[in-house]
Amino acid sequence: MAGPGTGPGVITPDGCAVDLYRVLPAMGEPEIVHGAIPAGAGILELGAGAGRVTHRLVALGHPVVAVDESAEMLARVRGAETVPAKIQNLRLHRRFDVVLLASFLVNVPDRALRRRFLTACRDHVRAGGCVVVQRHSPGWFDEAADGERATGGIVFRLRDLTRPGPGLVAATAEYQVGERVWTQTFTAERLDNKALEAALAEVGLAVDAYLTGDGSWVRAVPVSSGRALGRSPR
């Protein structure tokens, strides 16, 4: 669960900094999604922010509908239809080839909210389509520690990390670009494969494949679609 955010410019209700997300690069996420879905598949992207992933997906040939609760974020999105809405309240009455729930939103520790996120995925994916979910890998919860790394002129720091309860990690993420610094606190709940599969099953989804070796990217399908499940090795 994202918490308070600090730094220059507009901070969204969930603590994200608009000016930061304008400059954060995609880090391979679009290519993972693109490789797991049919060419040209239409995507409903939940929690799209300022288009960090959206723009590359569009460039890869996918029509995208970008959903975010922040109008300031969506004002930075180009080349995609935008919908200002909270994920848990989304009612588009449309279905898509692919629904994308990235940014570790599935690791929210509020289990009722998690179910509403996944219900929104299930309600908007067409029969024969799929839902692509990004989670913190189970191993991340054991390995996470305070630290710093730099990529493309952006310094990322994880600090004040604690484990406030079984399966929980709480920390502050700090981002520095030149003299500008933003922070955002968060708490994440571990979802191992069994817990993830159970959460998906509650809303009528089933794992179709684990897309990465660490299990951080998962493809799921509607149970009623009749599609055979071909699971990747865990």
C-alpha cells in the first residue's frame, strides 16, 4: 500500500509525484508484457500514471486505455485513451484483450482492496483474453534491505525498511534527480504462488503462466474462458 509522498510538484492522493513519474524510465516492463500477449492486442492499463509503461506499449503496436485516479498524471500520457478513475471503482462496460495490473499493486496489504483490484481485472477482460500482473517476487521479501542504486541519472534509495508483521515489508523509497528529491512510503504483503493463485481464484481467474524466472510477472486467464492452463515451471 502506497503512503504519503513528498517532493516538488503535484503529489497524487496515493503519494506518487507527477514530476518524478514524468522522468522515470520503463525498466523492461513493456517488453515482458508484449512478449506474453498477441501482437496488436488491446490493453487496459490499470494505474498507468504518467505513461512510463504506456508509451512503450503503444510504440510496440498496442492500443492502450490508460486508467489512473490522477488527472495530473494522465495529462502526461500521449497516444492512448485516458480514463480518470480509481481502479477499484472502474466500470467501463467494455472488455479488453489484456488487462495489465503492474506496479506491485497486487501486493497491497488491504486484502479487500486487493480483491477489488483483481475484480476490476476480471470484469474488464474478454473471454479468451488475459490479465498480466506484476508482484514483488516472494524472494524479495526475504532479501529486501536498505540500499542505493543509480540508473540513467536517477538515484534510487530504499531506506527505513522494517518488517512490521508476518509477510510484510514497510519502507521509504527515495528518488533523486539532480537536486530534486522525492520520497514515498509503502507497505507490501508477500504473496507466494499459493496465496496469489488463491486471490486470483476468488475472482474467477487462474494462473496461465509465470512469465519470469523469479515469478514477479504472472499471466492469468478467466476460468470460464475454457482455455487450457499451461503453467510455466516455478
